[in-house]
Amino acid sequence: MSFSAPAAIGRSWDEIAVGESARITRVCTPNDLIVFAHASGNLNPVHLPGESEQELGRAPVAPAMWCGSLFSAVLGNKLPGPGTVYRAQDFVFHGPVQSGEVVTAIVRVEEKIAGGTLRLSCRLEKEDGTLVVDGSALVSPPPVRVVTDGVIIPELSLAPRGKFSRLLAACRNLPAMPTAVAAPTDGASLGGAWEATREGLIDPILVGPEAIIRAEAAKIGWNLTGLRIEHVADLHDAPARAVALVHEGQAEAVMKGNIHSDELLRHVTKAEGGLRAGRRISHAFVLDIPGHGGLMIISDAAINILPDLMTKADIVQNTIDLARAIGIEEPRVGVLSAIETINPAIPSTVDAAALAKMAERGQIKGGLVDGPLAMDNAVDLEAARTKGIHSTVAGRADVLIAPNLEAGNMLAKQLVFLSQADTGGIVLGARVPVMLTSRADDEHARLMSAALAVLYGYWRRTGASRVMELAP
């Protein structure tokens, strides 16, 4: 899709008279503020929806230059119109504009200057006449009349993380989860724990070298007064101590910090002293993919390298449980392979068919399972119809089960780094939720992982989805 503007006329200096005026009226929207931040590079949180409320406790206001940019729209579109070239501009800013407010930008020709330039007064005011900005502009109209037959520009699409916002909202008013954070010794991992703490998702126990943790906290501005630090001298001893805190009843979840996933998982999965709970432990990515209607779960992409059939059965059951915890009442699970027909030469197709039959017979519960499915006909209805696949899952999958870790990891990271999907990661099937993120993940991914852990923990305790409880 595209955005189009009607035909417009740019008038020359000779055609314009002193006293002429033009105006536009505009609503300041949250999207305006986000787009302006991207275009200008101004990331001051006072101007960013969500960030302003969180950091400063108040609604965002428009940047002063967003207000000033509205005069450019009047000059370029209406007076003088297309072909106009800016020469100079001055502004005086009198007050803020908040998201949701309506403003009108007015320009008036005050002087025609020899040589082909115009001086115009500029005024921006709110609906009630309150002055926001005034000043003057010096412009050169086109040397001859310019007539456009309309302008078409590509549509701008924003991904506001709305699907994850719903999960965060569902976590509110739930008690913070006591969480052992293993080795939060860099800005990203400590910042993620801080975000989760401020959102009320976790009550952190910071496990690692205390001096390093405090130094990193000072860098990001986190005052650790009143928070518990479980000192271990060696960074690499933090995972073992974090797991031990679960056994001691002091932690109800574990969060990975600035260590390799293997170091944490070694202690989580070990037979003696680990966090096994009977079912095979697996990992799930939950992704908010731009253009996709709902959240997507991909498993396993981090723990089970080449799972056999019974391991895959546990992976499927784990992901169904997570999907139900985050509000997908009857998850549709697509078991992936390279093709959608059974071929003994491709073992993943045989496993997929067996998993579908296991679900049909009640060995896997709580969701609809089908396979083998190729990626296209798992997520696209038209592709499924073209290939003659008649299934309640094909084209509608909420969960994708990868044939092995390599395929799952590549699929998930392709969606994150090429499709700009937001993501969170969680380990399932253990005694407690384990928030497992990549060291390359940002603080938002760590925050989403914490939200997943809270909702999954709530579902395991109560058998209910907090998201569904709050649904209208």
C-alpha cells in the first residue's frame, strides 16, 4: 500500500500577494513521535510513548522541532507550494504539545523581497487558540508555476510491540517472582533485570562477583539499595549458585546473565542437583513478527540438538503448555520438515506424522498437532490450499516445532534479524521457569522473557491463563 497526496500547485513570486495565508491542522499522535525519533535520532525519553511514562512518570510531549516541521508542510504543499526552497527560519517556542492534541500551523506572507524571496510569519496554535510556536520563514518560491499530478510515497508501517504489551499488562498485579539472576555483570543483562524489576515482574537476587555487579549498576543508574546480592567470587560459579537458590526455596525462577547458555543449562539439566522435573527440558522462542496476526512460538532452538521422537513429544507438550499460559486457548502446532508428505528418507517427516497421531490419541494434550508441514504451508493458508492440505493447523500454526536445533535456531534468528521480530525466550519443563536469552538480545527481549516466566509460572500454579482471565 502507499500514501497519496492530491494534485498541488506551486506559485511563482509574481503570482503571490502580501497578506495571503495558508494553514494545516494536525493531530499529534504517538506514531508521529516514534517516527520523528527515528528520523531525527532524538531519543530523549520525554518525547517517546511508553518511555516517558516509565522514566519520568508523565505523558510524552512532542519535540519542539516536530512542531516546527509542520510549517514546512504548509510551505511545501500550499503556500507557495511545490518547488519552494527554504532559505531561513526562526522560532520561539511558547509551550508543549502533548500526544493527542490538535494543532494548526498558519503561515502568512508579510513581505515580497526583490530577487524572488518571500518573508512569511509562522504561528502554531492549539484548538483553543493557545500559542505554541511563532516565528518567521524566508523562502524562494518556484521561478515558474509548478503543477503536480499528485504524489505517491510508500506506506510507513510501525510495529508497536502490541502483542507483547498484552502479556505485560496481564502480569500487572501479580506478585513479583523471586528470581536468581546468574552473572548480571554487563549493562545488557543487568539492564534487563532492572527493567523486569521496575515492571514488577521479578524480585531479583543478583548472583555473581559483587564488586562487578555494583560497578555495572552504577553505570546504568540502578540504585541497588535494599536488593540482595549473592556474592560468588568467580563469574562462572554463578549458575550453580542460582540453581542452588531454587533448591533452597529462595528463588522461583532463574534468569541468565552475562554467561554462555551452555554454562547455565549444564546446571539446569544435570541429573543430580539440577532442575529436572520428569519431562524433557526444552526451550521456546516467542516472537512478535511484524505483519503476523498473533504471537508465534518456535521450539526447540537452544537445548535439544537432534531430538528423537519421544523428546519431540515432550517439546510439543512443553510448548502447548506455554501457548495456553499466554492466552492461546487451543494452540495449533505445526511440526516442520522440508516437505509436507511422509518420506522415510527424511526421518523428520515420520516423526511429525507420529506426533500428530500421538496428539490424536491423547498422548499429547491441550492442542491440535499436525505434520509433516513445510514452513510455507504451516503459516500461509493459500500455500496450504494450493498444495491440497486439509487441516485445522496448516496455514494457521501458532507453534512451530523444528526438526532439530539447527533449523529452529536459524528460523528464529532469521525472523529476529531480518524480519525485525521482537522475541523472548524461556526454558520449559524444568522445576521453575528459566529465562534464557542470547547475549546479543536487548533489554526488551529480556523483559519479555521475564513476562513469559511470570505467566508460565502462574499457569503452572493455577492451571489458568492470566491473559485469558483478563480478556474482555
